[in-house]
Amino acid sequence: MPVISAPHDFNEGHLFVDLKPVVDHPLYLKCEGFNFAGSIKLKAANEMVESAERDGILKPDSVIVESSSGNLGVALSMIAASKGYRFLCVTDSRCNLSTRLLMEALGSRVHIVADLDENGGFLGTRLEYVRSLCASDDRYVWLSQYTNPGNWQAHYRTTAPQIARHFPRLDVLFVGTGTAGTLMGCARYFRQWHRPVRIVAVDSVGSVAFGGEPGRRMIPGLGMSMRPPLLDESYVNEVIRVEEADTIRACHLMARRGFLFGGSTGTVVSGATEWLSRHGTPDITAVAIAPDLGERYLDTIYQTNWLQDLYGDQILDGDDIATALEPDDPAPREPDRWP
């Protein structure tokens, strides 16, 4: 049993779920949510903070500031609390309420922007606010997850080798794309691997990370309203774009089997399942990266009123949800009554 003195010292990196019984395709899901920050963003946050400390950028009176849709903000809140820094997260109205409350519980401040940028998202507005803060006071230190090489280097050093260790015959890897840190770290690692690995980037419809028209995106996490500065498409074999309705259905399908994952994971699993339905073979070795768990989405993608208000009454009427329990499954027994 590990004994730790700092919350970022624990991060389970070797847990995989065999999703074939759920999605009917050979697919292993690398679960990245089992740490005190609850997501894969702990890796990038820790790498960027430690790099800033080594370079002398962070000082005792520094205030870390970062733009985040949620998970990185939680990770930085946890690390800042542990190390004695102050942290300000600049986010927007799509950030889940539970995520905002969690950051505040860890002692961070949260600023919510309300104005859309020119691509119909909030990222440009968030970044402009961060820049104005840094210009106003040199105590603010912006780690800039969108341009910081520590973002992808964290996954080159940890996430990709963890996958390679368990799957030496890996054929295809599905990676969700936000800042492109996870994507680029893994893609760079497997470019040097002993056998070809197909890298499939999964993006949200409405994101402009790989070009295309901007559109409404209500689920935080994956997708960008600008091209990610870290992205180098020469490392990517294919891009799959997933509708938010399919993200939601994938999340609910897994939940029906007892696996409660977040919106980013639902997007990746939906994209991977669609790709495997066209290209998969019985002996293919396919891995998808699950960035987060589902508890922070209980008031959004797992909340019926929220879903119906945004996506209509039929959002969960798809065949995938209807068949999550086989028709010949025995009827559930009546729950025990309380005394």
C-alpha cells in the first residue's frame, strides 16, 4: 500500500477496462481518473508546475492563473493547495457546477467569463482575460497549457509508456483532443515504437481544432474554438468527430454496465466504437484513453432535465441505450424495504 505526503504523489496509471462486453468490439479503455484530481489532467498540471519551479518562474508570492474548462483547474487547485501557491482559474459557464465548487473547496478562486469569442466559443475570451491579468500584476504566472511543452511531455513520459507496457502488440490508439497534449505526447512516443501504431484523434463536432465550422458545444473537455498550438497533424493518421448526442449515449451505455465515465470519455468511446465498426477485426488490439470519471457530470449528462432542455426528449431513445440490458435479462427484483 503506498504512503504519500502530497496528493499528486498518487496516480493510478495501469488500470484498463475491457469494453468488448459493452460495445461489442475489441477495445481496452485506459482509465485516468483514479487520482485525487480525478482526471488525466493531473499529469500535465504536475509537469508544468514542476517545470516552472525548476526555471524559477514560480515564487512564494506567485499566483498561478490558467484558463480551463474544468479538469485542469481542479488538478492545479489541488497542487497549488499542496504546495502553498494561490491559484485563479478562468473558466466559462459550461464548467460543471460541481467542478467549480471543488476548485473553491481547495482554496482557489474561479472567474467565469460570459462573452463568446469570434468562433462562438469562450476560449478566446478566457485567454484575453488571462493576458490582462498578467499585464496588470507580475505576480500572476500563466502556465499556458495550450503552448506549454510540459503538457505533451507528461504523456510522452507516462501515459504512452504505460500503454506500451501492457499492449506490446498495439494496433490503434484513440485519443481525445482538447489542448492536444495527450494526443501529441502519445503520438510522438508511438512514432518511435517497434511496430506501426495507428493514431486516431477524436474531436467533438463544433470544435475547430482540426478545421471546419465552429458550432455549439455544451459538454466541457474535448474540442477547441481555435487550433491547438501544440497540434502537429503529421503525427495523426485519422480524425473522427463525434456529435454530443453520441457522447451522451456512450456515457449512458457504459453507466448501464456500472462504469460511470465523464463526457470526454464518452466522446472517445463513441468515436472508437464507430471506427471499429468500420475497420475493426476480431484480433485487433485497440486502446482508448479515458480522461475522466463521471461524478462531475451528474448535473449535466446524467441529469434528465438538462439533457431534454438542450437535446430534446428523444436524446436517450437510441438503440444503444435500449439494448444496454438484453431483452431476456431477468426482471430486477424488488428492492428490500426499509424497516
